[in-house]
Amino acid sequence: MAATATPPAPATATNGAAPPTASSSGVEVGDLTVEELTAQIRDIQKSVAEKETRLTSRALRRFFTTTRKRVTASALANIVSLHVPEQEGSHAETRRVLFSYIHKLPSPMEAEQYPQATAQALLPEVEIYLRLLVTVALLDNKLSEEATASSAAMIARLQTENRRTLNPLAAKAFFYYSRSFELAGRLAEIRPVLLAAHRTSSLHHDDETHATILNLLLRNYLHYNLYDQADKLQSKSSLKEDATSSNQLARFRYYQGRIKGIQLDYTGAYTDLQEAIRKAPQHSARGFRQTVHKFACIVQLLMGEIPERSIFRQKGLRLALKPYLQITQAVRVGDLAAFHDVLKQFGEVFKADKTYTLIQRLRRNVIKTGLRKINVSYSRISLADICQKLHLDSVEDAEFIVAKAIRDGVIDATVDHQAGSLRSKENIDVYSTQEPLEAFNMRTNFCLKMHNEAVKGMRYPPDMPKPSLFLESEEQKEKLKQEKEFLEKSANEDDDDEI
């Protein structure tokens, strides 16, 4: 293992709690950051020695939740100097490359201030971790081009190793590899690399990396509107839900919902989007929840349902969902003019959210809603009045739309072509139809699916002994032993009496 010249990490770093920005004794923030990073590297080294990837996952979680916000160029320079030796050729090259990127960050250290490394060897896991730290720092400082070069070198180095202890680091490395190229506008360049890595992770049974790369490929395809390729990929791939994190499952369901929504499978899309909302973090990942709720609202409207008002009043979603609230109000009222006004006002917002194509399909739903209200309100109405109320272009268009609505079962009426009017039939009690049965069946299936997912989500330590229904306590064993001795003693006394 690599020894370090720094003192042991404080209790706040090892317990995962965020240390204070400055202590009363004059300890600098940078020193605390270096100690935290050193403790995380020790966890990685211990993970390699014990072949327990859980420690590496814990080190990554600590970095991205607490340490990342305080990482500076000086802290990175210190940690690289302490753990990357400069005597050996390959390690010296790694040290030089890492410092070349660190020098592009704000306020780097001077060359003479670098401490000397005391490590005798550099583990591949520690090297990938240090490369990941530098790449994340470049992204946080909006140095996209430098981040793409750093992440590409990190992936190239990662692909030269085949070690199980690299699996948690590989998932994070590929995520920031894709993220850096996306910010640089070069997402299409990495698709062959991701496809090859997807195949390799599947063959190696690296479930977390496999799920991460699958989501990155789906995001890559959807970024360029390649829905057919994305659908083929997700239909041929499968995720092990019990071995994949909830975050990756939420992303996968979200991408599935988008694909099914474009393919007119609104029921399946709404189910996947709702599952993505349930699996997403409830107190963080606000941007992800906003995006999923936007698509869920539009898909629910395309299904002919109206989203609940409470959805648009949630904390953190109210401002982002304001345009979608106005769209929902236009669809609920059946006002085609208001629908076009909202589409014109927020068209750029919908295009940026990539919901514009789905929203354009809502025009038919607005007309259907208006026809339902007219059908309930009037026993007989002329097609010219329908054209005027729904703001249609001509009476002929109104006639065609009404005939299509009758054929689809949207309204129960007949068209009098000679008189140019619409005659509504007597309203039928909804409880005499199959609609209540279908609604009850849908809710039952939803509850059963949620129950099955909750059962699957229960996880236990791998070495935990399984409880047995026939396992007896110590008191029961002692009682049985006493009863057995009493029976044997009674049997012996009976034998003596017979003699």
C-alpha cells in the first residue's frame, strides 16, 4: 500500500461528515480537503487489499457529496504529489499529465511547493481515482476541452486493466467521460467507444457499469433524435434491478418513457415515467425530477387524462412547470385558440425541453375535449357553430373532425349531412359501461407492481444467516433436554418395578 506523508485523517473525514471550513486552531480548508482525499484513497487501497468494492463506493460517495465542493488546484496538486511517484517511467508520465491539467485550474501551486511522494507503487485504482478527480475539477471550472482530453486518457488507461476492484470507478469514469464530450458538443464521437464498453461490461457481468453505459448510449441517441436506434438498443438490453442502483434505474425508465411516448405507446410511457419519478431522489436531483414531470404531464394529456393540480404546486417544480400548467388548462377547457397562444408564447421553451413534438399532438385532444363539452351541452347544433366555437378553419374540417370523433367513440352522436348539424344521443350511465372496471383494474395492477418492486428492493447482507421456521431457542432446547431426561428416568423406574 502507498504510505503518505500527511497526518491521519480526522474523525469528521472518516465518518463521512463535512468538516468545518476553518477551525479555531488555524487549520486551513485546503489541509482538511487533502486529508479527506487521503482518507478516501486509503479506503480504495483497503478495498483492493480486501477485494471489497463497497469501500471504493463509499470513498466515491464521500467525494461527490462533501469533498467535491471544496476541491482546489492546490489540494489536487498535493494529493497527486503525495501518491504518484516520479521515479518510475509510466508513473512519472502520469504525474506529468495530471499536473499539466492541474496547472490550467485557477490558482495552481508553484512547482517548488510540491511535496515529494513517499509511495513506492501506484495502484491502477488509485490512478483512475486521481484522473477522475482532475476531470471533475476541470468540468466544475467549465474547461470542457481540457476535460475531454483528460477523460479520454482516463478511459484509455481504464481499458488496459481487467480488475474487479475497478468496477465502481469504471461506472463514474464513463459517466464523466460522456458528460465532458456532451458539454463540448462532441457527443457523437464517443458512441463507438461506449458501444464497445457496453459489450465488455455485459460479458464481465459488471452490472453497475453496464447500466451506466446503457443509459449513456440512450442519452446519446436521444440527443440526436435517433429514436429507432435507441428503441432497438433498449429492447435488446436488460438490467438486473436487484444489482443496479436506483439512480440508474430511474434514468433507464425515463429514457424508456421518452421512447414509448414518441412511438404512441402513451400508457407504457406514462407507467415508465411514473416509475422514474418514484425511484428518483425526493430531496435532490431537482433538474431530473422537473424533466420527468414535464414529459409525464404531456403524456398524461395525450392519454386523455388531466394531471392533478397538486403536481404543479410542488416545491421546486412550480416555476419550471408553469408553461405546462397553461397547456393543461387549455386542454381541459378545450379552447383551441388558447392552446395556440400558449404554444406560440412558450414554443422555444418546449423546443429546449424536447417536448414540442408531443405537445403538437395535443391539438387533437383539445378538439376532442371541446367536442365532448358540446355533445353534453347541446342536443342539436350546426356544424358552423361547432367551427366557430372550436376555432376551426372551415365547416368541412369541422365535419371531418366530428365524423372521426364519432368513429373513435369520443362522442355518442350522429351527423345530419343534409341539415349540416350534429345530433347528440341520450347520455348513458357511465357505471353501466366497462370504464369503472378498467379503472379499477388499472389501479389494482399499479398497486401489485409497486408491492412486487418493494419486495425486490429489500436487500440483506450477503453473509447474513437465513432465518429458519424450525430454529429453536436455547430455552426450548433446554426444556426438550429436561423432558427427554425425565422420560428416560421414568422408563428406568418402570423397568425396576417389573423386576
